[in-house]
Amino acid sequence: MSIELKDTDVIWRNARLATMNPAIKNVDGKNNYGMLEQHDLIIRDEKILAILPTDSVPGKNCKIIDAEQRLITPGLIDCHTHLVFGGNRASEWELRLNGVSYEEISAKGGGINSTVNATRNSPAHQLEDSAQKRLDALIAEGVTTVEIKSGYGLDLDNEEKQLNVVRALTQKNPIEISPTLLSAHAVPPEYKHNPDAYIDLVCETILPALRQKKLFEAVDVFCETVGFNIDQTKRVFDTAKRLNIPIKGHVEQLSNLGGSELVAEYQGWSVDHIEHLDEKGIEAISRSGTAAVLLPGAFYFLRETKRPPIALLRQYGIPMAISTDFNPGTSPFASLRLIMNMACVQFGFTPEEAWQGVTIHAARALGRAASHGQLAAGYRADFVVWDAENPVDILYELGRNPLVYRVYRGEITNHSHLDNDCNH
């Protein structure tokens, strides 16, 4: 391939590229992270222009960055989070560890309702300050795209407040944020005895009003025995469909209500949690191309014992994404590398499956499969340079951050080592 380079192009040279590109096979016909040696990564503006053998790239007038045999991977994608909320539930966790039941805690105003109350009572600047700290932790580990849900306001004003905080974070940080409306997360206290009326509010007021303000790009529902039933979930999805909004679902976490099959009917982006998913549901999402998002942090924190049906998901070729599910009640972990490790240890993922789960499959779960999640021509130039030789190193040794550069839309967002590594 011959290309004409511009002076403004940037060439990353002397790296080991874990492209995650499924089209790249090794001599055994396997993908193995889509590894390429002696290839240059060529960036133009915010995208990858090409990946070419080093000896075929002139680059005499381009900026060349020597990666010094470091590993380059796509930027990490955290495709399921609840980063914006008020308050803290560490004290509840301590109570549970000391033998107090969840029912007792909930009866005293604890559980998700405590987070709803704290979120409603927190000014936007306070929500932003706390969310920024969590986002900083993800960015420091190489996350370049993150999904953030609402769902702790549970009325028009407070759902809007949450999503306005997400918008502010988007404007202030070098990271792409996918905002999701999760108003159907729980029944708010004032609708405790009339959940159908709350679904009326979601469908008739919250969803269309906040869509008109372009505050979110997808709609999510917690379809579960402690959330919303199939009929209520369908009403929300029908409303989203009429407005041409993609959907996803918190489904099959605690029981099997058929939520995954419902998401598949609407060609949903993802089904999330899915510990109780059965083969019928897997067949449905296989036909619809829906991604499965597994959340080992919640599985660990809640000390669950029923794992998602990993073998069946593999058998049907379902793209398996993984995510932090960062939230105050069940997964307070702002580390996607930790989640990758958990997916291997608890769910039996291979390290390559864990990497696919935070790159190509996570991109699919956010409707970004054609632009994010791999190193390939035409894809967004979001990638990470690691002080590591192999991809498995990134999820093997935790507690030490091997990130050297985080590159977002072609620009280095941290500048350590830069003077030593750039040649012009």
C-alpha cells in the first residue's frame, strides 16, 4: 500500500501493536490480540490513517514518536457505569458485613433509595466534583470511552441534573462519554404503591423532554423482580423506538424474566448482568447481534455464586463485553484493569477475551463497533502505550500502573517521557 503523508501526520514507530483487529491472524490462524510487529501506526487528525510495515513508510517530514518497543493497545472502553450520584454507601456495606440484613437496612431508608435521596439533595457542582474523581481514576488507567447512566434522580428535574453533570464532564475531559437515560432504574419512594404511574411519567414526560434537550443517546431499563416487569419495560422500549433511540437492558441479574429476549426484539445494543440468562435468551440475542455485558465487580461485591452462562455465550459466538458497573451499592471499583482480572479469575475468561471485552466488544455494546475498539485504518485514534511486553501483563500485575501514554483522538493527554521519546 502506498500513501502520501502530510507534514502534520504523526507516526508511532518501534512498538508492538495489539490491534484487536479480528481480521489479523497469526501463522496458526488464530487472532492472538491481532498482534503486529515492525509496523507503524500512522495518525492523521483524530483517526488512524494506516498501519503499515515500517520499511514501507517514508515519513521524512512527519513527526515520528519512538515507542521504544512498548506495547500499544486500543484505548479501554468502560461500557456500563453509574458514575454520577450523591452520597456514599460504605456504611451500609459495613453494616452488612457485621450481619445486618439488606431488608433491615432498606427499612431504615438505606439501599438505592438512600442514593436517590442524596442525589436529589446534592447540587450539580457537588455531583460533578465527586464524579470527576472517579472519572480521573478511569482515565489514569487508559480508558478513552465511558458510558455514564442516570437513574438516581427518578424525576424529571433530577434526571436532567444528572445528565447535565454528564454533559459537563464531557466538555471538561479528554474522553468520549456515552450518556444513557436509566430513569426506569427503580421505583421512586413517591410512587412506591403505583409503579405503573411512574412508568407513565418516564414515557410521557422524562424520556421525551430530555431527548429533546439531547442529553442522552440510549435508553436503559432495570427489568427485574426488584425493578420493572416485562410489560413496563416494553412500554419504555416502545417509547424509545418511536423516538428512534437505541435501547439496552439490565436483565437476568437476579431471575429470568425474559428481558434479554425483549431487548433482542428491539435490536438492542446490549444485555447487561445476565447471570440467569438461558439458552432461549442467548439464541435471541445471537439473532439480533446484541452484545452481552458481564459485570464481575457486582458479582464479586455481592458474593454471588451463579455465574453468567459463559460456555453457551461462547458457543453462540456472542460478543462478551465487560465493565466496571461503577456504582455505590454493588460495584464501587473505578478500575477497569481490576475488572479484566476478575473476569478471568471469576468467570473463566481468557486474557484475550478480557481484552476484547474492553475494546471491540465494549465498542459494540455502545453502538460504536465501526469506529472504536481496535487499531485499524479509519478508526478513532484512541490508544494506550504501555510499559509492557504482552497484553496479559496489563491485567496480571495490579497496583502498579504501566500506562506511559494515553492518546485520545490522536493527541497525547499525558506528557511524561515525551522529550525523550519524540524525534522530528
